[in-house]
Amino acid sequence: MPRYLSLVRIDESTGPAGGPSAELMQRMGELIEEMTKAGVLLDTAGLTPSAEAARMDWDGEKVSVTDGPFTESKEVVGGYALMQCKDRAEALEWTQRFLKIHGPEWQLACELREIAEG
């Protein structure tokens, strides 16, 4: 079965100041449990803020390192889910369910990509 990576993109400047609510974390836990029992979820996690990140760029000769936050980035990857689904339609369905458990205070998007095998 194909594997899919869902990259959760967020605008760190528009999220709730206190982060996810207890209610959201409960809904997230329930969805994660359901996905795990269904054998779909292989791994998932949120990521630390971009202020704690480093970006490395290769210009063909040398690597440069820039510490976060990255002012030129409006959206950053805030988390991910690695899933194994029967097809793209199933991966889209799970990803949509993940988005829908968030309340109106969240502005986020998921980029769903199939993992190239072999």
C-alpha cells in the first residue's frame, strides 16, 4: 500500500496565543487513536516553532545556515502525519478529517504527498 506524508502548514502569527486548546487536543487524540486502530497512521507529531529552527541552503559551493524565525516565510510546517492508505482518496479523507477537528480560530492547510517508493 502506498504511503503518504501530510505536511501541516500554519501561519505562526495567526494561531491562538495559548496554542491548541484542551478540547482540540482531546479531539486530536481521538482521531489519532482511530487512525492507529485502522492501521493507517504510521507516525505523527507537531513541530517546535520556527524560532527554534535552522534553515540550511546549498548554493552549489557552500552551505549557509540561518537560524529562525524566518521573516520571509508566512507559512511554516507545523507538523506532519505519515500514513499508509489503500489509495489517494483514503489519504485525502483522513487529512480532511484532521483539518475539520480544528475550530475557526485556526487557519491551516495540509499538503498531501505520496512517498516515492523504490
